[in-house]
Amino acid sequence: MLKTQHMLLLLCLVGAANALYKQWIPDTNYENKTNWDKGAVPCGNDIAQFSAQRKVSVFVETLHAVKEMRLPVDGEFILNSGAGFFVLPGQEPGCGQGVATKFKDSDSLQWFDPALWQGAATLDDLQRGNVLFSVHEERVPCQYDDVVFKALSSFKVDTSSSQSSIPVKSVSVLGKKFDSGSEFSQYLSSHTGRLQFHGSSAVTVGNPGCGDPSGCECGNSVNHERICGSVKCAALNCKMPLSPVGHCCEVCGAIVTVHYAGGFNMQTYRQRIHNLFLILPQYKSIQLGISKVSRSQRLLVIFPFGASPEIQVTILDGGDGTQAEALAWDIVKDVRTHGSHLGITEAEFQASSGNSSDQSAGSVGMVVGVVLGVLITIVLILIAVALVRRGVIQMPSVRLSLSSFKRNSDIGELGGPLDHGFANPMFDNLNTLPNIPDLHNSISITQTGGVYFVNPVYDENETDFNA
């Protein structure tokens, strides 16, 4: 029997299906040494310099000694409790040599850069660093996600995109969660909001969460090119690289396709894969992402006739895909054994090694497709013949004219006289030829399907013939 706390945890997981949290990684904190060009925070003997033309909001967590500070024209310090600046009367021992340390530019940080986000199922997982792997489109906040900027932090993000707005479920800034559109609009119009968010698109909150337990599509495909514009793909060493839906690069590994029915819950299934497989030592280096995608359906692998939703499980192992393929086999076997209890009807995988969960099925499918193609071609031919016999379709007549051909005998040696051969009085003067009736009018087709030729010498209307 489950304990009370375990029951509560299970209910939280089921109720929070697909309620993922996406956290912005960079910040504009004074204490972050990566924000300074010297790779260190200015000390009491240094000059802290901010570019005069940059607009930036800087969070200061503690008290700092500086020799001098050069501030921008437009900017702000957000001071934590007890934080501030002071000038030492003398030199600070062990400090720098009084050089200017510049605060780096953060204007170029893009909302749609997948490398600048990390996602987790809960806020606690974010704090503990238990982040989820996702395809590139889903690393950027989806329309159903909660966006988190670290509480004791400030930032600057460029929200430019081809769309006028970027819808999300909620946004948390400086420890305050905004899920009301009007309230967040007021924050964006404030001085701090204008320093933190800039760009052509406005972030909007209040989008309802995903109400489908089987998952919802991310909605970032419209910005696929912008997302992939900042991604650099690594060189691969596998036989047949794979292209997961929503990913910017080909990968070495495996893709499991899960077909589901009623009762399937994506969050529950994600937890199942983690608890059954990802905790095993052999899968320690595995990166696994689960997403709901729409796959186009094609007749005879050629003609599209719609799309159907399915679950895509992307598995990477950082190598040639061997471990990813082994995990894909384990997932497919688990589905074949317990799929009916999970709301899963079928699962198959493709691996970058060229292997699949059912290679024979692929061969059979190809044979079936070829056979169907041949049968359809035969049926079309039979229909065309039947229409011709009934007169619905008329075959075009072909007339051959003697004047349409040039006699090969007219070709002589280059630069010499033409040799016409012997004279033929019948053909040398075409005007002397008798009128010959059109041959195509002398062919008749009877109702019984027979074909006969009418000889003008033997006219059926004449009862006598004189030679």
C-alpha cells in the first residue's frame, strides 16, 4: 500500500502533465564573473565600467568595494538587502592593479536561442539541476510552459521574431509570478521591464496550460528557422543519421515512435522510462526527450492524405548510437508487454545504425506498395479500354502524307551533284497521279467489333464492273 506522501507525489505528477518549466540561463548579475571581460568581479582597486550607450538592469546581491565606477546613460542597479558599493580609503590587498573591468554586452541574447534555456518538470528540479533533454524547438518555451527567470537575478533578452507575440502560460521575474495579461503588460511598460525585455515581439502570459494528458504540440515550429539559426551541428560518425521532428541537426541514436489510445499520459510515461531504464548504469550517458508531434500520412509512401499525432522518443548517447539502440529495444519490448495498460497500441524504432524494430515489416510494406501500384495501373488501363470501346473516349486518327517525308535519295555527296538514280514517270511528276481517296476514310469498324477495308474498285453500290 502506498504511503500518503507517495500518493500525493503521484497525484502531482499526473496533474502536472506537460506543465514544464523553462528557465532562462544567462543573467546580468554583478557577482557573475562571466559578465566581466576580465573573467573576475571588480575589486577595491579596479574600475567597474559599463558601456555608456548600453541599457542594462544589473542585480547586486552583496556589498562591493570599487575604486571607480563608470555608469551608462540609461540603466539601473537592483540592490538586494544589504547590497551596495563603497570606496576604500587605501589599496585593497591582493586586489587588481586598478585597470578598468568592463561589463559585457548582453543585447545580443535571443529568446529563440535554445542553448540559453533549460527545462524541468518541477521548480524543485530546476533548483537541483535535474533538467530534461528536449529537441531544439522544445528547449525554447512552448505556448503551454511556465517561464522562469531566477529570483535573485536580472537579465536582458531580445524577443524579436516573425510573430507579433510570444504566448506562454506564465512568467516569473524577481520571484514574482505573472499569469495575468494586464498585470504583466504593466510590468513590461515599467522601466525595469523595458531594460529586461526588448525586441519586436511581446511576451504574453495567460495562455491556458495543456489540458490533454497525452501531451500537446509545442507550437514553436513557426519559428523553426530562427531557432536553428543559432545552432551549430556537430560532425557525426554513424551510418544513417536520423532527423527528429523539431530538431535542428541530424543525430546518432534512435527514435522510438509510440502510437497511443485513450488512457495514455505523457508525464506518467516519462516517469516510467526514467524509473525503469535511465537509472540503469549502462544508460547513464543517455539523453532522452519525449514530445508530441504530428506525422504526415502518405498513401503508397507518395500521396499525403493528412496527419496523425504520435509520441516521439528521441534517444542520444553521445557516441555512435549503440547504447541508444539498446535502450530503444528495451522501450519497444516494454510496450509489447505492458502497452495495453499504458494506453499504447504500438511502438517501433529506427536507429542510426540502419536497424529497426521490425525490418521485415518494412520489406513487406514495400512489396505491398509495389503490388498495389501495379494493380491500380492495370485497373486504369482496363477502364480506358472500356471507355474507348463505348465511344466515350475517341482515339485520335493518324494521317500519313507522302509530302511529309523527304526522300533519302535527295542526299548527295557534300559539294557535288545530286544523283537522282533512274527516272520514274509515276513519281517524278506528282501532278499526274490520280486522286487517291483518304485511306483513313476507307477503314470501317462494325458494331460487332470487326474491322474491314473498303476497296474503291469494288464498290458495293455497283452491280457491274468493266475492266
